[in-house]
Amino acid sequence: MLRPIVFIFFSWLPIMDAGAENPTRYDLKKLLALADNHNFSMIRAKSDSETAENSLTVAQSNLLPSLSFTSNVQRQFAEGSGSSSSLPWTSESSIAIKQTLFKNGSYWRALQSSRSDFKSAQIGERQAREEFSLALIQAYSKVSLLAQKFKARERKEKLLTLQYGLVKRLYTQGLKTRQDYHRLEAEMERSRIERDRIEAESKSSLRELETLLGDSQLKLAMNELDLATGDSILRKTDWDIAEADKPKENLDLEILDQQVARSKIALAEAQLALWPQVDLTASAAYGSSSFVGSNAANWQANDYSSFSVGLSLSWTIWDWGAKSALRSKARSASFLAEKGYAQKNLEISNDVQTLRESLGRLKNLLSVEKKIRDLEKTNFSEIERDYREGKANYLDLITALDRDINSEISYEEQAFEYFKTIAELKKISGELYASILAF
């Protein structure tokens, strides 16, 4: 059995007693797998991709021959006939193949457009995973950081409780002033308020994580999560960050690139609409019809086959400028699509540069925060030793503990900020989802 601890905070790897049964625990990878089947954004992106694939199949079929088979049987009924058995039966069956040879290139352009739509949908599915992965890391980091803060506040409250009991006894014995007693009592209340605030924020962050995952049956608890600490997250975050000015691949740019391609196809369609429309079709058919009279001797059969080629030409000579207006509209849409791509390209370059600058600043800040944390931890150990030896008072001890806790929390905050910044860079290059799976 697990040790009976009221609130357990785990590092990245599960901590269990020897021989204990391992309960279901969620780390980033498991949370990501859970969301694959429940998160609405990812489910919708998968559905959009399937819809686009079906549309592509339709567009491809328009360029291929169509094969049809028909068959019918009927019996004639004559009003006033003496015997229905003498009425004739007729039947007919046919098989036909038809191919559109030319339609001003519209089927081919529709195929190109459908291919672009399908590729965009596939990119959109990846993009949905990347966006969810970033949101998951942000939510997971928030829960983990709050867990570390709660742990630190519990540590302080435990020390204050011990000191409060000691000061209260000394106060009742007249060895401590009323000011000492009330000062420590007020510090106790402030510590409880801060702990309750962090606890309430932790519950809220868990609900946000549940909402993000999208599983209505899932109710998370802190001890069901493999939470991270600043040190463990930095050990896990060994992702390679290239030094290029911008990533070689960006999903937003790829989607915009497909939009540019579709706008050019639409422009070509609008321009061709100004010219005569030519349709060329070919078809071949084979059929058989039969007739049965009042007896088998009257049976007759007739086989036939046919081949045809059809050519049609149509040209709208005057439409009050409607097709010209559509061409202008398509030209404007194509121009805006190209400008939108260039603008997004610039934004991504600047975003990457800003994130890299933030990453460099955070790395330096982390180094300083770690040094301060270690110094404050050493200082608290020395003050605690002096307090036990009677060389320091309880106020010195509490002050040293506050500085130790604050430096620890500050280091944790910077570590998770560093982690989230790297995640944003990975998301821009479309590699975040795969990086989490590789944990």
C-alpha cells in the first residue's frame, strides 16, 4: 500500500513503495494520449481531414470514366383484357461507359483545388495537435508550479506552528511579550490565507486542465498527476533548438501557402470563364431487349451497341460585366493571399527572434536564480542551527525561511517559464507534439 500521506507531490517519475500497486498516473505523454480521443479541436480537425479526403475522391472520379448498368422488366396490362396471362412481358438491360474528355480544364482545376484543400486539412490536423500541445504544457506547468508553491507554504506553516506553540507557552509564563505573541499569531494567519489561496487556485487549475482534455468523465486529483519540479523539467527539456532565424517548417505558413495556391486556381477559373466554354464527351453502350408474348414461341430478343462523341460550345457574349467582376474579385483575393503569406512570414520571423531573446535572458536569469536559491538554502540552514544553539531568535528564523521559500518559488517560476518558451519555439516549427511523445 502507499504510505498514508495527506498530500503527495511527485517529481517527474512515479514514487512508490516496494511492492505497491502502481495506480493510474498521468504525465504529459499520457495526458496527450487521453486528449487524442476527447479534445474537441483535435477531433474536429480529424473530421475536417476526412471530409477533405472524400472531396478529393469525388474530384478524382470526375476525371475517370463512369460505368453504369441499368435493367428493367415490365408487363403490359390492357384494359378489358380477358386473360392477364396472354399479356406480353418486356425486359431491357444495358451497360454504358462515359468519359468527359475536355471541359475547359474545370475538372482538372477542381482536382488541384481539392488536393490543396486536403493538404490544408492535413496540416490543420497537425496544427490542432500543436496548439493543444502548447495549451497542455501551459496548463500542466501551472498545476506543477502551484503544487510546488503549496508544498513550500506547508513547510512554512509547519515551522510557524511549532514556533507558535513555543512562543505561546513562553508568553503564558511571562517570558515573551504580548507583541512577540501577536506578531507570530498574525504571521500564522497570513500563512494560512496564502495556503488557502494557492489551494483554491490549484483546484481551479485542475478544472481548467480537465476542460482542456475534453473528457467529461475525468476528474483529476493532484496525486493522480506526475507533476514536475523546476529541476526535473529542466532535466527533461533537452530539446534541440536550432539557431536558424526562423524554422524551416511552419504550419501557419504551409496553410497560407495552400490558400495562395487555391486563390491562383480560382483566378484561372475566373479568367477562363470569359472565353467560350467547350465540352467534349464520349460514351459507349451495349444493351439487350427482349419480348415475350402469350407463349414461349413468341419470344424475341434484340441486342444493340452504340458509340457517341459529343461536342458543345457555349459563349456568353454579354452579361453586364458579371464575369469581369468575378475575375477582378479573384485577382484581388489572390493578391491578398500572397500579401497575407508575406505578412505572416515576417511575423513568424519576429516572433522567433523575440522568443530566442527571451530564452537567452531566461537562461541567464535561471543561473542567477539557482545561485540565489542555493545561497538562501545555505543561509536558512545556518540560521536554523544558530536558533537551536540559542544564537538567533525566532524572527531571524522566520525571515530566513521566507527568503528561502521565496527564492525557491522564484527559481521554479523561471524554470517553468523557460520550459514554456522552448515549447512555443517548438510549436512554431511544428515539432512540439512529437517532442512530448518522445519524453
